Amino acid sequence: MATPDKGELLARLARAIADSTGASLESRLCRAYLEILGGDGVSLTLADGLPDRVMLHSTDAAATRLDELHEVLGEGPSTQAYRSSTITTLDLHASASAWSTFAAAARASVGELIIHAVPISPAGHVLGVLTAHRTTTVGLPDADIAQFLADAIGTALLHNPDSYLEDLGSWGWSERATIHQATGMVVMQLKLSTTDAAALLRAHAFAHASSLGDVARLVVNRELRFADPDTSTWSSPPRPPRNSDTDTDGGTSSQ
């Protein structure tokens, strides 16, 4: 299987955010992580320092139990990933481990799994960890791809991530209006809530090292349209709308 590029990853993440099944955004993002990178389960935990951690979502009982062990024991791959800002893997098949207490408890609770913890650090500061588990090291995700996806997920979750959303107070009325208009257009295109539409715009801004204002202008100018997520990596603008085109579907052009 070929390694997906960042544009493809973002498109697949956009599809997950646009899913209208009624699941929470956290649930959809966890499911997208597993669908893109593989694995049997994953938990999404945010933390403001290790004592103040909260698990936003887990996909299964094993992921929940592993998160509980990290919290109770204060050690393990997820704790190390948070502290070191680096991806950390623990193979419970191995007899020796740097975290013997955690490994023994995890092995007794969930069996011999591979645990892969990825720090969420969209602005260079670790905000939490995605902790996935699987039965084998076969297909373990590429580190760069796993980190990129984790950071994009973190950006999508946060309302004001450092370095990716400018201070709202510094924006003029024109800039704010453009962002609101772009959010509304994405809502119409994908039938999302305004919260999820804003999350998608933030994730796209992060993935392309752009500002939210710049992404909003692309959407408003119809140079970026999320109704077909594969077009989110356009290098040049699409055909401009004809005079008969309308905005009733959030910027879609009628043929």
C-alpha cells in the first residue's frame, strides 16, 4: 500500500468531519485515524499537564483500559509521548519494557498488543496524545504521516490553537466577515454544523501552513470547495461561476 501524501490525508480527514451519522467530532476523528493509519482501536486524550488529562473519546474497551492505566500509573508510552513530544511504541509481546509496571498491568488487562502513542502538537506544544493499539507491528504507520495526522486532528478540535488562529481582536471587520461567510459556505456544501465547518477550515489551514483568513478567502472566491474533498489540494482556481450560478448550495456552480 502506497503511503498517502498530505493532501490525500487532509481529504480523507475532511470526509470524516463531513460524516453526517450523528457521531461526535471526537468520535469521527478517531475513526478517521484508524481508517487512514490502521489499528484495532484508539483513544484521544487532551491534557493541560499530566495530572489534568481528559480522555475525549475511545473506540473500544481496550483503548479505554489503556488510558486508565496511563492515568493511574503515571507511566507508559502515552505518558512518554506527552513528556517527550515524540512518537512512542510499546510491544507487549516483549518480556522486557522500560515501564515494567505498566506493561504487566496492560498485558493482564488487554493481552499482548502493540501500543503506538502519537503526541498531538499542532503548534509545537503538546496538547494531548492519540494512543492506538493493534495485534501486530505489520502495517505500523509511518512516523511522519502519523504525526501530521495527529496534529491536524488536534487543530480541528481546538478553537484557538496557538500559531494557527490569529488573535480575533486583531482582525478587522472585513476579515471577520470573510471567515463567517466561508464557514457558512462550508456548512451549505457539506451540511455540517458551524462548529464542524470551522474545525475543517482550521485543519486545512494547518495542513497547508496557511492562515485561517487566507483559507476563508479561497473558499469565498470559489478557489477551494470542500463538497468534493479531493479538490482541497487545488494548485489553481477552478472555472469561475457563470452569471446564472447561485450561492444557494454554499458556492456550488450549476451546470
